[in-house]
Amino acid sequence: MSAPDLAAARLGDWLTALAAPAPEPGGGAAAGVVIATGAALVAMTAGYAAAPGGEDVLAAASAVRAEALVAAEHDGRMSASLVAAFRLPVSHPHRAEAIVQATVRAAEASAALVDAAASLTDSLAWLEVHGEPRVAPDVAVAARMLACGIRASAINIRCDTTSAEAAGAAGEVTARLRTALVEAMDAAAVLDALAERVTATL
């Protein structure tokens, strides 16, 4: 099963494809699915909220869910580009350039996925205060899943940045990606702290 089939795929079929020894889908796609699932839970809990503002949270969560699925589908194409770059002969005159381009694009895509997930932090903070108490466990689970997806994406950012650096990427490029890595871990920590606070009320 190719990554572009994800949105219409049966979950079991997609997991079977993920379990296969093939680069597509892979860890980046899995991170996108986790983030999309967390966003779906944010939307669900927003639907229960009676306070004004729930509609905005629902809209934001729905947008992130769609964005994360698109990113998960795109990850397969990124993986193919990475494999192609690394499979070029060591003597190929453009191998290093191809690796830099592929790894930087992949790291930037993972960073964009992190940003999408982190953008729901304020929505979850709103739900922490204004959400329906009966679905508070789902708010905590949503925060944990978004944090998990962010940390998974951060692994890919780290790996791709290291590969880009080894292939000769410009220092300002790798510095920017390493900043994105730090910001990802900070965002995950904020979401985990929110989950802890909500869980403590249960």
C-alpha cells in the first residue's frame, strides 16, 4: 500500500503496510498518524464543550488532523528521495548535494509537522479549563499523543540533520534545523505537563 492511500485506507491494512520491510510507509508517516489521531481527539472533546470558543478549537483541530494526514502521505515520497540519494555511488559528483537536499527537505517536513501539532497547545489549554469534565481523560490522551508525535518527528529531524551535516550542508542550515529540534522537545514537554495536570484531576 502506498502512502497516498492513507486517508481512505482501512486501519488494519495500513498497519500491515507499515509492518512490511519497506521504506514506505515508515516512521515519519507513523508520527503523522499519531498527530492526526491526537488532533481528532482534540476535535472530539471540543464538540462536547458548552462554553463559547469550542467552535474555534474544533476548527483548529480539524485543520491539524487534515494537515497531519497529508504530511504522513508525503513522508513516503520523502523516504523515496532519501533512499535514492544515499544509493548514488560514492563516486557520483552530485551525491553529497543530493543527500543534503533530500535530508534538509525531510527535516523541514518533520519540523512543519511538529509546528502543526504544537499549534494545538492553546486549544488543549482551553479545554483544560472549559472542557466537559467527563471527557477530561480524552484531553489528557490527546496531549500525550501530540507530544508523542512531536517526539517521534524530532527523531527524524535529528537523524536528517546529522546526515545533512555529514554531507556538507551549510552551517546556518544545520543550525536552523537543530534549533527546530530543541523547539520540538520544548513543545512536547509543554504538552506532557498539560497532560499531567489534567490527569491529576481525574
